Amino acid sequence: MTAVATLPGTFSLGLSRGATELREFFRQKENLIFTVSLPAILMLLLGTVYVKEPAAGQMFAASMIGAGIISTSFVGLGMSVVADREDGTLKRLRGTPMPFTSYFIGKIVLVFVSSLVEAVLLMAVAMLRFDVELPSTAQKWFTFGWVFVLGVISCSLIGVALSSIAKSTRNAAGVLNLPYIVLQFLSGVFISQAVLPESLRVTGSLFPLKWVCQGFRSVFALDDGYAVMEAAGSWELGKIALVLGAWTIAGLLLVTRTFRWSNTTS
Amino acid sequence: MNAIRVRGLKKAYKGHQAVAGVDLDVARGEVFAVLGPNGAGKTTTVEILEGHRGRDAGEVSVLGDDPARAGRVWRSRLGIVLQSASDAANLTVHEAVRHYAKYYADPRDPDEVIELVGLAEKAKSRAGTLSGGQRRRLDVALGIIGRPELVFLDEPTTGFDPEARRHFWGLIKSLAAEGTTILLTTHYLDEAEALADRVAVLAGGRIVAEGTPQTLNGRAHADATVRWLSDRGYQEVRTSEPTKVIAELSRHGELAELTVTRPSLEDVYLELIA
Ligand SMILES: Nc1ncnc2c1ncn2[C@@H]1O[C@H](COP(=O)(O)OP(=O)(O)OP(=O)(O)O)[C@@H](O)[C@H]1O
Ligand SMILES: [Mg+2]
């Protein structure tokens, strides 16, 4: 058949899906409030308590950006896949010639744009209200870039994998938010990991959130001396790449094994 | 080659046999209606043909391929209207139709399709704000946007008002006139009679009758009922020779409220599934 030659390309369809995903995402108030703005609002509220000096502001803002992109990727993307399954989007797509990869590219576009919007909003709040300074060197922006990308991708994949467990959006809110909230306490977002008991610290260190936050703290710290405040006493950039890379691979395997197009089919 | 060929199709859910050995042949260009009570296995059968559900046993060929293994090109030749959908709630009708047009090699014009299903006035409304019948029309639009060779419609006219239903019949007839093969399920017997070249009645996962709407289950040869009003009230005679009966009766003068009826498709259907 010659028809295959004329069917639209996987990548261009992916971008077209991304545009449609974004349009749908930003038209929903819940997304604007909870997924995109909540981290900035928390920064404003908690920052008033935590930030007594500039150095603390830098560290807290960095941790909040880390927690924020997990909210848009892990929780946000997981929820959006559950919703696609619940309202029949996935089933409809499966009945069209759209390649599965295009759906996935669309979700990646969605998660990167929503994460960026969320992070920019949060940084704006931090800069205006708490005089937080942006990283000053290209080296630091480079670190910011790869931690951001690896963090978003690994957490998106885990979110999508977990979404297969949840049968409905109501279920999914619990399945995804519970680990997210617990991990924020174990990963040094609200309280330093250094003050946690050994067992909790180790538990937190198994998951991406701690490493994403640590990576961002290394970028936002006023100088590298602040590394002594980390549990290991250093930034451990190599280990961050390793852990996030491992979760990306594990997430990919989990998604390809567990992905379901619908709740009812078998 | 037939558009659809099914032999010995079986499917069970947790011990419940939803489809219990179905054979089906739908020729290219044919309009075929599957009738049957709630839970008969219509959706299950149709979704197996669409590649949405797996099967336990049987041979299935749709447009020459096995739906369980068919790929992208195969799907580009199908149009699917599922029994229910609530997706794309935050897109407008126009955005949704235009977006789904992008998946196909040679789609219809989105504006034309919106016009065809009678949604032109709602083109700028969000799908989530449409009424039940309007939402259903959007589903039909998304099902035919790719210029499919074969269209599956699972209860497409649920919630349509009478005018919209007639309008939809016109749409299906024009698709059929272009050579599109159509398999639809419906609970409206008049719809099946108006549209279908052939119908099959599914009950308890089996096909209990199959034929043209006019001849299903011996309908064409069934006795006619002659009915009229006399001074003793309504009178009825069931006969295979109504002309003769009326000729006899009319010798005594004019017959008030005279009618001759044969069993409707609905009568035949109800008898079949009883
Ligand atoms: N995913 C499922 N899991 C378990 N049982 C199912 C599932 N889908 C359908 N069934 C059962 O299989 C039987 C056939 O269902 P199906 O949806 O095919 O019927 P139908 O003929 O389309 O009915 P309706 O006219 O109400 O749409 C029913 O008894 C139904 O309860
Ligand atoms: Mg059904």
C-alpha cells in the first residue's frame, strides 16, 4: 500500500498533539491553580516563615522549584493520562492512525511547557518577594538544564506508570499526591534531610525528588560552601545524574509494560 | 472480498459468555445493522472488530486484516463511533474536528463535516457544553473525518431529536452512495429499516436471525391483518390473502377505518428475542 507514505509523520503529529494538549490544559482552571500556581503560592506563604536571610531564600527557592516540577510532571502528567483514559481520549486515539509515540511526544511538550511556566512563576515570586538571585554562570545554568530535563522526564514516566493503577481521576489524585506529599518531607524540601532519622533519609534518597532538589540547590547556592548542609556534605552531581537516569530507564520499562489504552478493554 | 468476515467469534468476561459463537459477513458497500437487546453483545462484537478488545476464539477479518494485529494503515481506513465518549471537552467543535483531520492522509474538509452533521452553529462551542444529541453528532463527525472505507457506528443516534435522526439517515445514505461500508448497531427498528441492506439480530451473544429488514424471519410471507370498524366494534382477521378477504367484506358495503398491516420489523424483532 502507498497509503503509509502519505500518512502524516510521527513527529509532526506529536507536535500537533502537544499544541492541542496545551490548549486543553490551560483552559482548565484546576490546572492553572493547582498544578501551575500552587508551588509559587507555597513559596510565598512558607517563604515568609523560612526565609530569614538571603542564603536561606536561595536554598528554599531551589527546593521549591524541584518540588514544583515534580508536581507538574509526576502528579500533573499522571493525572492527565488517567483523565485521557477516563474520558475516552485514549480509546478514540487508538482508533485513529495516530502512532502511540505521537501521543507521548504531545505529553512531553505539555509537561515541559507547564513545568517551565510553573518554574518561571515561582522564580518571579522568589525574586520579587525574597530577593532571590538567579544563577550567575553558564556552568550553573547547564546544571539547571540537565537536572530539569532528567527530573521532568523520569518523574513523568513514573507518573504515567502509576496512572495505570488508578482507575479514575478521583483515585489518581490520591495515588499520585500521597507519595508526592510524603516525599516532600523526606527529600529536604520543607525540612533539611540532615535532621531526619537515618531510615527516613535513606527512604527519601531512593526517589528522584531529593536529587532534583539537591541539584537545584547546587545551582542556586550563594557559594559551594553551602554543600556542607547536604546530607552527604557535597552536591554529588554525578550521583544525581545516575539516580535520575536510572529512574528514567525504570520508568520507561514500567510504562511500556503497564500502559493501558482504556479501563474496560481486555 | 468481504469488508468483514467473522467465524465462530467468542468472548467471555469473568465467566460470563458475552459473545458465544458469532458468524458475520458484510459485503463491501453494504449497510449492515446489528440489533439486539441491552447486553446482547453488540458493543463487545463491534469493539473486537475495531481492534479495541481481544477475543477468546474465532476468525476475524476486517478489510482483509486481523484487527488484533492490524497497524496504522489499516486504522486509517476505518471510522469509529464508540457507544459513548466525553473526550475533548475543552476543545471547540471546530478545533476537535480539525485536529483529528490531521491524523489522516486524505481527510474530508473539517468545515464540511461539521456542516454535514448539523453542528455549524455550534462550531465555536466547547465540546463539553454540547447537549447529548449535539455531542453525539460530534462523535459522528470525528468518525467520518478521515474519509473511511468502513465505518462502525455503535448506537450513533442515541439522543438525536427526530429531525436530527432523519438528517443523520441522509448522511449515512450519502456515505453508502459513495461506496462506504457501514456497520451500525441501533435500538431503533425504523432506523434499521430505513438504512440497512441487511440486519442481524443478536441475543445472548448469538445471532438468532439475519436477513433484509423486509424479509427477516419470514416477515414478507407472514399473514396480514385486516382490520375494520363494524357496529360491533373493531374486527380483525389474520389472513394470507387480504385482497380476497376485503373483496368478500366489501360486498356488504363500505368498511369503516379499513387497514391491512403486515408485522412491522419491531413485531418480528420482539418475537425473535422473546
Ligand atoms: N468490560 C467488561 N467487563 C465485564 N463484562 C462486560 C464488559 N463489557 C461488557 N460486559 C458484559 O458483556 C455483556 C455484553 O455487553 P455489550 O456491551 O456487548 O452489550 P450491548 O449489546 O452492546 O448492550 P447495549 O445495547 O446495552 O449497548 C453484558 O452482559 C455486559 O455486562
Ligand atoms: Mg452497546
